[in-house]
Amino acid sequence: MFDVGFTELALIGLLALIIAGPERLPGIMRTLGRFAGRAKATFAAVRSELEREVDREVDGEEKPTPPRDEQDK
């Protein structure tokens, strides 16, 4: 996806260690990992919903939905 090699990852890790320090680096990495996991789950949910909608339209099961502001009432 990003085509990042080992050398680039090592350089990023070294810079992060120098900037954040060894005490704060594990917490920062944990936070980044949680963010990445949540983003991945969100993107997967959106993709799944879009695929369901496309499949529904292709199969001819399309039913109109009211505009968003009418659904909230």
C-alpha cells in the first residue's frame, strides 16, 4: 500500500525514539496502534455497507429511503 521498506521503517523508528524518548515511545505507539485499529474497523464497516447497497441495487431490490433529516424525526 505505502511501499515502505525496512530502511524507511528503521529511520522512522529512530527519529521517533530521539524525538519522543524511550519513556514516552511505548505509549505513543500504543495510541497509534489503537487509532489504526479503529480506522481499519471503520473503513471495513463503510466498505461492507457500500457493497451491500451496490448488491441490493444490482439485484433489483432497491427501495427508496427518505432524506436524512426526515429519518431523524
